[in-house]
Amino acid sequence: MTPLHTPQIPVVVLAGFLGSGKTTLLNHLLRNRAGNRIGVVVNDFGAIEIDAMTVAGQVGSTVSLGNGCLCCAVDASELDDYLATLTRPAARLDVIVIEASGLAEPRELVRMLLASDNPRVRYGGLVEVVDAAEFLGTRERHPEIDRHLAVADLVVLNKTDRVSGAALDAVREAVAATGGGAAVVSAVHGRIDPGLLFDPVLRPEEDDTVRQLTFEDLLRDADGDADGDTDLGADGHAHAGHAHTAYESVSFTSDAPMDPRRLMAFLDSRPPGLYRIKGFTDFGAGDPDHTYVLHAVGGFLRFEPRPWARDEARRTQLVLIGSGIDTDALHRELATCRVPLGPERAGPAGTRVRPDLPDVPQARRDADDELERAMWGVLRHVRRPDED
């Protein structure tokens, strides 16, 4: 059995039809990896810019991309085996990206990941890359794109510098009409903020204050020099030459415990555009011995209970990430999920217990039963030991 606190590696599925720019986006992530060691799973090494290397490109090969990153060329039948290899602690990877072309339908890849019995894998989202300039033509040639968009967690409208504002609005409306509710971001040259997909990692040997210049730095600088400071899009407006598009985020902290029923109601009704939620949740008397690590991507949600560390502050800390979200409204909604303020009593080892209730055993038992039922909604999103 694998312990509940086994580190899990997010696995991101990157999909998009030929010409959408997903290869460009993939290489952008490798060049701007925010300190992460990325494992890339592809059907063909041609999707990755591997310079100064001779690669046969046959299925089953593994190539080091430098900076601790790895690339595997596999077919769908070998995916589980390679994920097992890439998630071993010896590989020291932080993120895995599966480039969907030639492997399987995106929906099938997502199903495989969600059904995986690998305890070190965590679903990191389905990212669908769309060529905004050729969207209508792509839709005619590949009507299944609507199906892909409907199951996507994040939609990247790429090449937006080639379309007018009105045309871009039409594409956004068409994407929204698929009913998926995915977060939608615009991009030029596949440049999205890596923070949308994974958290930055700063390793001791990669402290930005004193470290050796890497190929990643050189490539990023070369990109900036080649692109210039400003581009003019088809709409005639200037587009700043920044590295990638932005997103909105909400940081929420509460010293009061969260009400499990209210928080689950919030999580079950997440608004369109909210792509990712991460952080730690304190359910107070609902489980005084554990903090709950929260991971949410698109419609996927998982809690991981972890024992409180000695002297750790009992609080909830969440970060919500998305595009086109109402940050103030989200903060207000989370604030309503707190347990109502009231006098609390200290339990064993300083833990909190239910606010004062009448000293009537039946009333306290009823309150405890109600709290236990409220926690059921949380616990159904906890990976069970028998799933490992």
C-alpha cells in the first residue's frame, strides 16, 4: 500500500489538431518551465525541438532534454508502463505532459489517467489548443473538435494576432456554445503562462541569485530578441512582446475552519473560466487531526488528508487560477464557506472542537452526526488506500 502522502505528479494532456500550434506551446513550456523537471510523452520525437542530437525516433525511446527533463516516444498501449517509469522517484520529475497526437482521443487519454492505479499520478488537466485564425475551417474538416472542446479543462486560442477582434469574439462564442465551461485564454506563438498548468519550483541548485546560465535562459533571450518588443495584430492593435499571456488568481486565507457542506457546494458549482484550485483546507472539528490538501483542475477534484505538523497554524490557504473570472465574487463566496464565528473550546493537544452547544449529550451527539455527514462530501474525493 502506498501512503496517502506519497507525492503525486500532475499529468497534463495537450491536444489540438494539426496546425493549431500545440507543438509550439509544448516547446514554450520546456523553455519556460519555472524550475520544473518536465517529462514529455509523445508519439513522435518530431514534436520536440531536440537540437544537436541524433534521434532515431522509434517508439519506446527515451531522450534527455537537459535541465532534468525527459522525453519518451510511446504508443497508447505502452502509456501506463512509461508513466510508471517517469513517476519513479529516481526520475525526479515534477510534471508530465502527454502530447495527444497519434496516441489516442483526448477523452480516452483523460479516462486512462483518471482510472490509473498509479498512486504517483494526479490528473493535471486537458488543454485543447485551437488555431483562432483557422477555427471555422478546422471545424468543417474535423467536426469532432466540438467534442474535444466540450471535455477540455483549458482552451488556448492560439494565433490571436492573426484575427480581428470581432473574429476572436466569434471563436470565443463558438467555444462557449460547446457547453464545456472551460477556461479560455488567448495566446500568440503558444505563449501561455506556465503557472496556469503547474506551480514554479525553485531548487537549491537553481537559485536565481547565483547560478550557471542554462540553455533555457539562452533560448528565452533569443526568443525575445527575435520577436521584438511589440507586434501588430490583425486588429491593428499593438501587442506587448511579453513571454506569455496572463491569467487571474485569487488568494484566500481563513483562520476560521471551513464548513465542509458549504465548501463542497462552492466546489461543485465552480464558475466557467476557473481552471485550477490548489491549497490546504482546515475543516476544524470535522477532522481535527488533518489538514486537507486540495487539487482541482477543470471538473476534477481531489482531497488528500495530511496530519497537521507540530506547531502548524490551523488555517485554510487556497489559490484559485483562471481566465475571465470575477475575483472579488469568488473571494466573497469562499468567505461564506467559513464555519460561523462563535466561542470554541480547546480539545486534546489544542485542537478545536464544536462551538459551544447545550451540555446535553443528545444535542452534542446530533451535532457530531451532522458534522460527520457533512464530511462525506469531502471524503468521497479522497483516494482510498485500496485504490493503490
